[in-house]
Amino acid sequence: MPLGKRTDCGDAKYAGLDVPFACDIVETLENALLCGFDFVMAPLVHPRYRRPAPTALPRGTFQPPFTRSDLLLSSPQWAGQVVGKASPWIDCDSPSPALARDSAAALQQELAWAAHLSLQAVVLTPLPQPLNGANYARILNQVLGGLTSMALWLRIPASTSSGADSTDPTAAEGEPAAAAAAAAGGRARLAGDPWEWWNQLRFLCHHNNRLGVVLELGADLPSAEDLQRWRGEPLKAVVLPTSIFMTNKRGYPTLSKRHQEFLADCFRRGVQVVLSGNAHHSLPEAAPASNAVAAGPGGAVVPVAAPQNPLRLYWEYLSFLFRKIEATSEQEVVEMGYRDYLQSPLQPLQDNLESQTYETFERDSTKYTTYEEAVYRCLLDRVPQEEAEQRVTVLMVVGAGRGPLVAASLRASLRAKRRIRVYAVEKNPNAVVTLQNRVVSDGWEGTVRIVPADMREWDAPEQADILVSELLGSFGDNELSPECLDGAQRFLKPDGVSIPQAYTSYLQPITSHKLWNDVRAYDDVEHFETAYVVKLFKFHPLAPTQEVFTFEHPNRVERIDNTRSIRLEFECTPPGGTVCHGFAGYFDAQLYRDVHLSIHPPTHTPNMFSWFPIYFPLRTPFYVPQGARMEVHMWRCEGKHKVWYEWAVTQPLASPIHNPGGRSYFVGL
Amino acid sequence: MPLGKRTDCGDAKYAGLDVPFACDIVETLENALLCGFDFVMAPLVHPRYRRPAPTALPRGTFQPPFTRSDLLLSSPQWAGQVVGKASPWIDCDSPSPALARDSAAALQQELAWAAHLSLQAVVLTPLPQPLNGANYARILNQVLGGLTSMALWLRIPASTSSGADSTDPTAAEGEPAAAAAAAAGGRARLAGDPWEWWNQLRFLCHHNNRLGVVLELGADLPSAEDLQRWRGEPLKAVVLPTSIFMTNKRGYPTLSKRHQEFLADCFRRGVQVVLSGNAHHSLPEAAPASNAVAAGPGGAVVPVAAPQNPLRLYWEYLSFLFRKIEATSEQEVVEMGYRDYLQSPLQPLQDNLESQTYETFERDSTKYTTYEEAVYRCLLDRVPQEEAEQRVTVLMVVGAGRGPLVAASLRASLRAKRRIRVYAVEKNPNAVVTLQNRVVSDGWEGTVRIVPADMREWDAPEQADILVSELLGSFGDNELSPECLDGAQRFLKPDGVSIPQAYTSYLQPITSHKLWNDVRAYDDVEHFETAYVVKLFKFHPLAPTQEVFTFEHPNRVERIDNTRSIRLEFECTPPGGTVCHGFAGYFDAQLYRDVHLSIHPPTHTPNMFSWFPIYFPLRTPFYVPQGARMEVHMWRCEGKHKVWYEWAVTQPLASPIHNPGGRSYFVGL
């Protein structure tokens, strides 16, 4: 049964039980389900059954089955309740040719069998020398090419020191990972970092999206920074050996604070938990009656059932941890559907927005409250108290849409007790209908004049004191706010104010296996040269953000130049190798003085959801050695009818320049 | 006029003259042609004319032309006799925004003008800080995307120390390259290596095949190994400043031995020569009459004309060097058309060869003489002199084609004075017609029996002493010789001999910009996962070859396994960074004892031309740091109906495994 009722953690609510043997798969599964687990991770073949590669048998010979019958469970049970484990003796890169050959044959046989059963996934163990696994990679890569639904998950220790803690029979039979790492000599550092094992396999299998990772935790967790490297990787499950559980005062299993935190993070990211090993705890003699509660770790209340199987205690503890994680905010629930979902940026200048798009934006009350505050302060600054009665401030909303900025400006005017005359300029004829209706319904007569025009061409009847606009994209200038406002500033008084006054974009390199694979799925160059608006979720930043381009308004120079070019240097911070799949972009806009709107993580406006970050992909993910310096170039280019970005990496290695001449992605003027 | 009459060096026979200014392009060109040169390398715009980026002009203003009129020369003259030079002041990455902007505008303007003139190429100078040229690269990359015929050539010094010797006005106006390299600090080593400048630009421009290199030589040449790195790159021309010429006893210009050798190598590879700078030599007063000859450098005979322009002396010296290079062998002339031309390997098992293919192969007399020698020695070894009269050796030619091996065997039998009975087994019914005719025409009756059958299925009437075959491909086993011979060995006597007895394949990483680009031109993954037979020409090996797979015949093991797997480690030898575009493959076959057939460079059978090397491409070229260790994996895989290779790199970085499951390239069984 699920660990808890909440539905906001995806599959994380289903916990699994790792079983070393499963001679009777029916009973094994039944017992696991009785304990509360939703699936078992079980060997596909008896883990000690090392068999020679199949040969042509003499006629009439009966070949015994290499594993149990598929009739023992129903198809939905195989598919939903069993994750297979490949045999632990398999070593396709063994120096012994016989073992290597038998291993290759057994691996192919087991994976074919698992696919026959329609298992969700098969868990693979790394080789004794994980960075010398090219044959292994070749077989997996061949198999991956033919898979339609089953996944392959590489099971690796979270760190090589914790690997020895494993209670999995693999660890017992195989060479301990740490020893293997030491044996690798010159590669000791790399070999000691399980992320490198995963990364080499992933590159050899060309980033196949059916290849995932299962992390086996030890009693000692790697540093938080080390663990965070997995945030951008396809981490499918974590394995918790029972041996790493501690015992609380009442004799119940419990995990260290750091383990709990990491687990909570995993749950929130939809990563499943799998328990492994034998029970080291049993229900104390003086157990409270079933359904009673007991003080759990840290004094928390743990529900206790009368377990028939001592592993039940662990499941209950996992359930306790799962239910304990803080509730997801309403906004997060709304955004959940957008996580890591690639959207093309809007082209509001070329296209007319739809009613529902306006509706979504208008729901962001934080944004309009912030605009209201900016207008409010600006009105107070411009009109002294003594002139409040007679002086009328001319305020023009350029790109008024269905009127939220008009309404915000009117609220600001009321609060400030300053009189305003509003022009609402809007080029979308459909939005103009709403505006015209609001003049009547919202009592805007006499104050608001609707102007159905493109702000770059409108012949304004008077000059404005304040120009209010919301033309920003996720990367600040990417929806052509600079070009629009430059066009509109001719009807701004010499001392007039633009709200926003300025905006700056920010960039940072990220790991995001999922986003990159989603871009690759389009199978063309164009999509690798396009920027996407996306609610980044399974990603990991490799360095702090850096400023990219800044625009200020009004821009009173003789010759306006909105092209930009920048070279950024990032010092990558992860404590080991990592991989870069592209760049995340953000903006911070100064609406008026110290009133800002920001989606830049360090200054993100709280509770504002109108903008997701932007993602600039790279055609080829590249390996970033520990502490590497990345040099990144970004350009904002301008043609007669379009504006576009180009981007490239020059350190540690040069990438192609993406999107030359805006061939794949541009914003039309 | 051409430097010489020979046509085997491509465009190298056309020499150019680099002119610093060309106020009167007509006269400049005329003078150059009079001196003997075939084209000039001339500025597109006056090299000192630094102009601001164009802006909208007030109405009625007359804008002066930024350069001379295109009417001065005819289109064929522009296209054939002028190579443009971009302005030397251009610095698109200048810290001065104004200079950077003006530079970008000027560069775009000049390249557009050059394309308008249909020039063959424009020569570009590197920036003051060549590894900080991302803006420059961006503009070139944009322009390259729109070019249909014109090329862009990056002019760089052969070494940074020789760069200072340049007589080009660029060097005078710009910061000297060596100083720039020093200024780059942490990148000093890279910055000091002009190959790195080229390589970064090439990667940023995504290996565009319209981007080439022009090397400017200095008085000091880099080491031979350093220069050889350019063999796999698109080296279009070398510039020879007049300042690096020495003076021989008679007062004529001459070059150092090393310069001469490098130049000869360039000529042979079709690389053009361009003279640069003012004449430092003039015809001695006591000059012999026109058309007389004088002793040139090293006592060689130099024709001397009475020059009107002192540069004529240099041209004559270049012509002398050109005519001096050794004649191309007949075989090289035949092979010239195949240089760097990708061919798909034959599939002789699946397809029947055509008559002309047989004819080409049969022309290779060396090959058949070697086979004859092998059979000859084998006959002598097997039949002692005293049994020569009565004992008849049964010799089967499997895959007899139109009979060259039958003929070679018969010649061997005659020479050895040993009697043979020959079975000529051939599955191609069309070749069988030839064989049957030869029985009559060549007097083979009674000795040769024609067997129209597949050797793997034929039911032989007796067992063979010797099995002769020529089933080898460029990579040894790649045309399924192992599978065919394994199938045929059942009719070989227990002590019978297979000719060949064994064969081994070899591999080495190479630089080959051209081959990689030719593969890329297909624009799909399949072609990157295919091996090609190709007469390697513009390539450079990065490390000595290493053995890959060996097969021995007969193969009397219980269970034949022709799959193979190998991990190779190459220590890359170039004295600086380089780039790997894939691998060259070769074979060495032991026909009998020490009689070998080989296309493996260290042991290549002289004058044999039946096989070109094989090329295994990589999907992405990768940078190889100086002295890097490359780890390469290669597999020979077998399915029910096919055999294929897979290959991958795991060091310094992991590549995808190429051709998983033989999805792109395989040989049908």
C-alpha cells in the first residue's frame, strides 16, 4: 500500500523491497505486500546460477528452464510489482574470456526474459571495475536500442566507502567497489566516484533515456553537494540497507538526520525507496497494542502496527517519513504539471495572445500588486502633495492586454491620492474588446482611454509622464521589450518614467538529463538551437548565476543599439565531475527604484508564478571536470525583421555556435 | 603561368602574390601575372580605411564607395585571379565597443562584397588575441551559413615565433601574435600554438567545410611533427614572406633545406604557395642573357629570365622547386582519383562482383606473384623431391573469381615442379563463365575442375591439401573471410594448409577534416556508423598502429567463435593538441610462413594496390590534448544473418558506442 495518501510526489509513494533470493516469487511478493511494500526487486534468475553461453544441444536433450515460469504471476503483477535484478556474477569485461562470454550471454538472456515479462525495469549492478565496462556498455546499448517500455537502472553505491555496507549479495560475491577503485590505479579518483561510473555508461549509451540510476545509500552519506549532483540525473530509486538504520530508545529502526533529509528530498522529487537486507529490529516485547502510537525519532509520533514480519517496522518508518514531509503549496501543485515540460516562448508581438493566456497571467496577483506599488511610489515622487488636486499625471499602459495594469494603476492612483489620465494601448483587437467593456463595467469612463494600436506606430495626442508595460519574457528582453519600449518612448516626456526602468538577464550552466533528452527527441538541429520556457525541476545548477544583458528605459541615446554580446566565466562548484546539458536563464526587473520583479533565484519575488525560467540547450552534453572553468558566450542579434540569440561554449572545449543567423529560433519584430 | 607542366599536384601549380595595397587592382594584377604569378591576394578595401558601421544617412547625402568598382575586372578575373583579404584593423572582440561594432560591420560588408565578386576565397587574419575571438567566430559562422561557393581562409603563422617575421601589414598594425599569447596568461601554451587558434574557430563554426587555413611561414620553421599536424587539416595555401629567403652565391633568392622540403610536401598535397613582401634580391649586374641557365641552390640548374620586376626571381625559384619534386609513380597517378574518396566496402558474399571489378583486381600483379610464391613454397614443403613425380597435390581455390589464383597456383606448380589438381570453386555464375572458357583457352583441361558452388555448402569429392583464397577486405576479416574459410575447412585434410594462414587487422586514430566532413554531408547517423574503404590522403595519424583482431586458418577448435572484442590504448604523439576524426584500419595477412600480403603501413607490400585502408568515423570529432592517452574499443559481432563492428572511445572522454546491433552497417552472411 502507498506510504501515504499524498499524490504530489509521483511514484515516490510506492516503496519496494529488495529480496536477495526469490525461490518462490509468489510467496515472496505476498510477504512483501503484507509488510506494506508495493513491489519487490527480485533476481530474474537464481543469483548463483552461473551457466555457460547456450550452444546447440544434441537432439532429444531436455534443457532445463533457466528460471521460474512466467505463469506464476499475472502480467499486471510482473509489470507492476516486480523489478528484476540481473545476476550478480555477470562480468562482461572479465579478463577470463569464458566468464566474459558466459556473462554476455546470460545478460542478454536475462534482459530478453525481463522484456518478455514486461517488467517496468531491470536493476543492473556495476562491474568489479566500473570504468572498464565497455563490453557491458555495448550489450546494454544494443538492448536499449530494442526496448519499447522497459527501463534499465544502474545500481551504484552513493559513495564507494558506503558501498561496502551493502547487504546485497552482489557486494558479497563481487569485488568490493572501493578495492576495485584502488586497483584502477591512475584512475583512482574517477573510479572512486560512482557518478563517474554512471556518466561513462551514459555517454557510451548515448544518453539513452531508458537508462536510469538507483543509488544505494550507506551508513555514511556523501556530502550534500555530492548528493545534489544527482538532481539533474535520472535517479529512479534509492536503496536503503537495513544495516544503516539506527535504533531509537524504544527499539524501533530510525535513520540519521541527514539520511532523513536526503530521503525527504528524494520523495519530493518522485524518487522511490527500496529497502534491502534482513530485519535487525523486532517489535519489543512490551509493544503497545496495534494501531497505538509511540514516540518515534526526535519525539515524533509513529503509528505502530503489530507486525507479522519484522520488516514491517521499517516500512512503517518509511511511511512516517513520507507523511512527515511538508505539504506542497497550492502554487506548486498548479505548477506540477509543468515540471520539466518544454514550452516555446511566446511571441506576443507577432501573435495575438488568447483569452486563456491572459486569464492565467492575470491570476498572478503578486505581480500586479508589485506593479501597483511601483506606480504608487512613482506618482508620489512626481506629484507633490500640494499639487495633488490639480495636477493630472498622464499614464500610458503600452500592451494593456485585458487591463490588469490599468486596474493596478488606478488602484495606485487611489492609494496615492494623485489624479491620473490613462491611455491603454493595445494592438490585439480581441483584447481591445475586453478593455472597451471594462471602461463601462469597471467605471473607467473619463479616466481611461482605449487606444487600439501598435505602440511603435501610435501617434499619441500628448506626452506621457509614466509608461507602464509588462513585456518581459523569462529571459527579460526575449519577448522584445527593448524594441517595443524604444518605439514607445517618443511619447514619453523628457523627464518621464518607464515602469520597468531596467531589467537584467541571468544565466547558469545546468545538468538536466531529462530536458536534454526531451529536446533530442525532436531529432533535429532546430530544437537544439531553440530556447524553451520551462519549470525546471530535475536539474542541478553547476555554478552561481551571472548577469547577462541589461536594458534601461527610457533609452535616450543618439543611436539605440539593442544588440549585446557577453563572455561569461563560470567556476563549476560540484565536488566532482559533472555534465552540462545547457543553461538556465532568469531575469530581474527594476520596476521603479527598489520595487523589483524577479525570477532570478536569489531575489525571486515570492509567490509570483507568471514566468518560468528559460532553458538554452547544447547540441552535445559535455563532461565538466571537477572545478572546471566554463567560458560561455551569448549574443543578442538583430536583423531587419527579427531578433535572436546565439550561444556557444569555448572552455573547457569549444562547442559549435548555436543558432547562427537565427536560423532555428528567433523572435519576429 | 603555372609553376610547371605537371598536373598531378592539383592547384599547387598556381602560385599567388600577396599584395599589401592595390590602389590600382588592374595594374597590380597585370604586374603579378607578368612576374609569373597566377593570382593576387589583395585587400578588399584599403587596409587603412577604418570606417564606422553604416547608419541611415540624411536624405540627399552622397555616400562615397567604400572600395573600388567591380567593373575594373571581368567576373572570371575576380573569380580566378583575385583572393580577397579582409581589413587588418578588424577586431570584432576588441575591448573597445566602438571598434568591435565597426569591425563587425566592416567584416560583414567586406565578406558580402567578396561574395558579390564571386571570389574563390577571402583570407582572414586572426585577432590580436586569437583564442578570445568568439564574436569573430560568430560573424564568420553566420556568413559561412550563407555561402555557396566562396571559402574563408584563416591566415595564421606557422608558429608564433615566426609570426613576427611577417611582412604582411597586419602584423605591423596589430599586436604581434607572440605578445598576445603571453598576455593570455593561463592559456599561454595554447595561445602560443596557432593550431589551437584554428581549432577553436573550427569547432565554433562546427567544422564547416568552407573554412580553410593559410599558413604563413617564418624564417624558423616549427618541428616536422608540428607541421605534420596540418596534413589532416584543410590547408589551402602557404605564404612565403620574401624576408625568409636567403641569397645564394650568385645573388639569387633561395630557401633553407627544411623550407624546401616542406614546400615540396605542400606541392604534392595540392597546397598553393603565395609570395608576400618586397623583393630583397635583384638581378645581378652581370646577369646572363634571358633563357640562359644559372647554377641555383645546391648546384641545381635554374632557368633565369631577364626580369622586369625583381619578384620574378622568386617566382622562378618557386617554379624551380615545383619542377624539382619527384615524379609521381604510375600507380599514384591511377590512385589520384580515389584520394579521400569514400567507398562502401564490397559485400562479395551477398553481391556478385562485376566484370570490371575483377579486372581491376587482376591487374595487381604483385598480389598474384606473392600468392604464387606462397603456393610455391607450400608445395615444396609438402612434397619432397623424390615424390614430385607421382604425388598430386589437391589444391582448391575457394572464391576463384575469373581465375587469377588458379593461374598463380599453376605457375607455382610449374616452378616447383610439383603436380597439382585444382578445384576452382566460385559462387558467382558470371565468373564461372570466364573460368569455364579459360579451361579451354588457357589449357587447364585435366588439371582444373570448375565448381559452381558456395564453398560453405559444396560437397567436395575429395579432401584438399591446400585451400587458396583471397577473401580479405581492407580490415582483414571485414568481408567475412573467417566465416567462409571456417565453412570450407571441412574439405581440408587434417594436415592441410590454408593460404592465407592468418591475418591481423590494425587500427590508428587519425585527423582527417575532409573525410569527416564528407561523411557528415550525408546528414544522418547511419553514415557515421559505417566503415569506408578510402585512399587516405589528407590525413594525419595520431599514434602508431595497434593490432586489433587476428584470425588463423584452419581453425580446428571445438566451437569456432569469430566474435572479437578489444580495448586499445594509444599514446598520441603530436607535439601539441590535435583532433581525432576517427580511425584508419589496415591488415597484414600471412599467406604462408614468411610470405605476407600487407597494407599495414610499416610492412606494406610494395607496389600492391588492391586494397585501400578502411576508415571508421566518429560521430563527433574530439579534441586530443598533447600527449593524451586514447582508449578505444572495437568489437566484431555476429548475428544470425550478419556480422558487424561496433566501436567507441572511452578516454579521454566517452563517445557513444557506434553501430549498436549493426543497425547502420553490417556484412550479410
